[in-house]
Amino acid sequence: SSELTQDPAVSVALGQTVRITCQGDSLRNHYATWYQQKPGQAPLLVIYAKNNRPSGIPDRFSGSSSGNTASLTITGAQAEDEADYYCNSRDSSGNHLVFGGGTKLTVL
Amino acid sequence: QVQLQESGPGLVKPSETLSLTCTVSGASISSYYWSCIRQPPEKGLEWIGYIHHSGSAYYNPSLKSRVSISIDTLKNQFSLMLHSVTAADTAVYYCARLGVGGIGGYYYYYMDVWGKGTTVTVSS
């Protein structure tokens, strides 16, 4: 079982704001990293170090963290944002990484 | 531009060893950490392990008894070996560059460059 918990599915109306969450004890000491994955493609890094975006990632993507919960917010969701989103962090027991189970985002 | 390319067997028989090589281009492997991830059909991502250019490696506890990752700095490659495979090891296997940092006591890990992935099927 994953040490990071995500809602399996979330939906958002086109142009609206959506928050995708990730919960886990390790998030009290380690920042979550967020990846976007579209069908048939490799994951794409969208947020790291709490709220840093790699070059090329639109600024509608942002990250935040509070206690044991990390969040990925998409402000003004676009059709192309429909994808699976995974959080990832170090686990609570050592130098190991763990992924959340993933959230399927549907843009309506 | 940094690129990673996985190369693997495609098909492995049960109980045999899966061998996967990741070739790094556009950067020296003697920087960063390097990670292996897999994704079974219709399932989520699973971290397998990562290795530093010094040779230090860390593995998913659920796979630790069967997995090893090695690095060849001369060839700019790193390799995954997974022993005693079963059908449950059927997946797309990815290689990725792993960055590590810290801010105010918080650590963070990020995989910013990924290979396209290679499908490995375990079947007789």
C-alpha cells in the first residue's frame, strides 16, 4: 500500500480551478513533487520543491503544502490538462521514494 | 538537451532476470542521481530504485531482495536487474534523472528528465 494517498478521480469545468491533494506523514518533513501523465506518454514534472515549476510548465500550475498534505492547484484548467497526476516524495522510513496512487483529472 | 533511452528485452520468461539499460546523452552521468520507475498496465507509477554516480543505491523495500542498479560512468549508462520475475513484473519501465535538494530542513526529490519507457512482458 502507498504511503501517499490521493483521490482516484477529480473533475473540473473548463476554465475553473481545481485542487488535487496528496496526504502522507512524510510530507511533514519532505516536499511533494508532482507529475502529469497523459495516455501513452512518460510522466512530466510539473511542480517540485513545494512550488517550483520547470521551464515550459504554465503558471496556472502551482503547489502548496500544509502539515501532512500537499496540493497541486490548476487555476483556469484547460482541456489539455486532462491527465493523471501523481505525487511523489521521500517515504517516512529512509532514503526511499514513494508515489501516490494517482488522480485522474477530467476537464468537463 | 539531456535525453534518456531505455533498452530492454521486451519479453522475459518467468523466473528469469530482467535486464534494462538506460543510456544518458547530453549530460554526464557523473552528476545527479539516476532512477528507475515502472508502471504495470492500467496501474500507477512504482518507484524501483535510484543510484548515485558514486555507486550508492537505494531500492524499494518491496523489491529489494530481487533488484540491483549499477552504473557505468565510461559508457554513460546505468542498468537495472530484476531477478526471479513473475507476471506481476510486467510493466512499462522508465529511467529518469533524479535531482535532490533541500530548503529550510525540508528535502525534495524530483525526476525532471524521463526516457520514453520500454514495455517488458513476463510470459513463457
